[in-house]
Amino acid sequence: MYYEQMLVIRGTEKAAFDLFMSGLVKGTTHLAAGHEAVAVGTSAALRPDDYVWATYRGHHHAMARGLSAEACLAELMSKATGSCQGKGGSMHLTHAQGNMMGSYAIIGSHLPMAVGSAWSSVLRRTDQVSVAFFGDGATNIGAFHEAINLAAVWKLPVIFVCENNLYMEYTPISSVTAVEHPAADRAAAYSLPRIVIDGNDVLTVRDEVAKAVAKARSGEGPSIIECLTYRHYGHSRTDPAKYRPEGELEQWLMRDPVTVLREHLVSAGVAEDEIESIERRAAQTVADAVSAASAAPVSDPSEAFTDVWADGGSQWRN
């Protein structure tokens, strides 16, 4: 299941890149190829009613929570069949049905929101857990520290998952941060344990997040988990990533999360023909999604005036 899910996400990211280069995806995109294990592993440890909050690099988080490849690509292409009817696009991708509460373009802005949903769970006594994904760059934002401090003081059921891909946009995080691990090495300031894991191994991510989830549900408070990973593309569609040292990408590709999981399957005795069948099925899912999204009608401009308020409308109110 994890393997197919990760392959569909990877294929959808590649399709998004190709569609953008063909002029069919408007606006910018921030691809997460290479980060799949973090999203899939974390989601595997959650219940369907738990909450997920993501950054503008959030395709994989939405899809790990059940968003289809077709709905994802249609949203990027401003189609009526998109997850937000074309209103969100890549940077605001949302899958509310899966409690994936949105992608946020302002760095760190969603971290206090995740604290809010965790506080809501406490007030409603639902034992739901909230997860906030964020990049290494967000650890130098005030909202990061404010959110974690309040979550720790109130012992809220929230897990902060840092996708440390070494770069905050175009700048190496190591060149502007006093500690080696920007999220985990700051945990002690909030009386939380230091947790650094291999973010390219979906099983490692799942098992570590499962521990944090159990802790959160039992009322023992938040966790910070720093997942070491790497993005295969540049920061955004305009970034050729020339700032990366020669050989760095190739070194990380040897630990590609898809390859790592495939090796786990082989080691576990899964037959090669079964693995190849999964790969063909995933490729077909993406191909069908591209065809369906391309053929879907463009979203009506009137959609811009829907869902502005909770009642579904846009009428101004004093």
C-alpha cells in the first residue's frame, strides 16, 4: 500500500512538472519529489479524523490523506473538478474531506493553526491529534517558537514534523542557523525530546510518528520530529538549483525514498513480478489522472465568489 501510494505521488509530481512546462499549469509550483516517505509514513500513523496542516509544498500531504491524483492535477490546472474547484491551486491545495486543512504560503503561519485545532480537540474531548508539517526554514520564524511553546505549556495533542531538506528556499539552513538540527536541537528549550530520523524511510517515519501520536492521545503533550530528506527539484518551478554542491543530488538519490521502500519489499520476500505490477498500476493511475484532468472543464469565474465565508457565499458583512 505504501509503495503504490508513494509511486502515485511521485508520478503526480512529475506530471505536474510536465504540465507546467507545457503551459497547462498556471502560477508557481513547489514540488515535493523526494519527500514522499514523510507524508505517507506520517499519515499511516494517523486516524482519518486527525488533522493535518501543510506548507505551500503540500501535494504529497494532501494525497497521503486521500486526495486523488486527478483532483490534485485538476486543481493545479484550474479545473472545476479540482479539490478546491480551481480556487486554491498548488500553493493552497486542500483536502478537507481527509482533514487535510490546507497548504499555507506564509512561512510558519499554519503552526499556530495546528495548535488551535489541537486545543479544539481538547475542548471537545475527541482525542484527535493535529500534525503540522513545515520546512527547515520555518524554524527561524517566530510563529514556530510561539506555537511550540504554547503547545508544550498546555500539553496539547499536536506533532510538529519538520521536513529538513537542507535548504530554506535557496539558502543552506546550516549557514543561517546556530544548531545542526534546526527543529530537533531546539526541542529542549520547550522540555521536549530531541528526535531526528531518516525521513526517506517510510517505515521509520511511521513508527516514530506512531509513538508521538500515542503520547499526544494520552494527554502527554506535543512532539517535534525532524525528518532528514531532500527535494529532487529546485525550490520552485523557476529554480534550477545551481546552488547545490556538485554530487549532492546524486548522493541523496541513492537514498530515494521510493528505492528504499522497494528494497524493503524485496528483503521481505515480495516477488519481483508483484512489485512490478504495483508499479504498472501506479503509472496507469497517474496517466488516467492526467487525461481526466486535462479533459475536465475550466472552473467558472463565478467560483471566486463562493466559499469566502463559512456559509458558502461572499456577501460583505459588518
